[in-house]
Amino acid sequence: MRKRFSKLVLLALTVSVLVLAFGASAVAAGNGPNPNAGQGVCLDPADPASPLTAEEITWLTYMREEEKLAKDVYLAMYDVYGARVFKNIAASELRHTTSVKALLNRYGVADPVGNNAAGVFTNPDLQALYNQLVQDGKVSLTEAYKVGILV
């Protein structure tokens, strides 16, 4: 479990760096900060997008599903325990995944989420992680809070 936790922390740090990098790129390109901050990405459709590298596409699609995973886990814990904090954080995660979807749309990248229901992922590693996190969170409310902190 400790090894998995270390991998998850490393993954979370990597995703955070990518989010910051995309945000910094948007600011440098004149696309931020904007008056709609916190309400998704505000992009100028007249501003042509530079093509993404294969690595950027990989991480952007991963981020889309990872943000969905966080939202889905929080909603699953809310459904089990009714603790409002889970619902509130899920709303924030929805804004994150919507922002990433806007970037996918801007760059013409296929959306890995599509019409997938809650708890359904195209990435098998994220599917397994979701299943494990929900299972762990169902043990008790305390464990659900631990899962929430991990996510």
C-alpha cells in the first residue's frame, strides 16, 4: 500500500505541474487571467492554437479522466455517507474536468470521457484506481475522508 501511495503522490504532483504549466502557457499567450476565472477555460476562438505534441496530448487526455475520477470518487463517497464536503469538492472537480475538456476541444483532441457514466474510465489504470478508492472509502467515513485526502 505504501508503494501505491508513493506512486499516487508522484502522479498527483506530476498532474499539478502540468496544470500549472498549461495555466502559465495560457497566461503567456494572453488567454489568462480572465474575468471568467473559475468557470472553465475562456478561449478566444479566433486565436489559432499551436499544435500539441504527442506527449501533451497523452497528458491532457489523462488529466481529463483523472479529474473525472476525482469527481466520481467524491460523488460515490457522498452517496454512501451524505457528507456535504464530498459533494462540494465534486463540484470543484467538475469545473476542473470541464476546463480540460475545453482544451481538448480547442486542440481537436478526442475526449476519452465521452458519454461514460460515473465510475467508468477508458484508461484501465484509472479504472482500477477508481474501483480501489471507492472500495477503500466504503469501509468507514474515516476511510472515506482518507480517500478524499488522497484524491
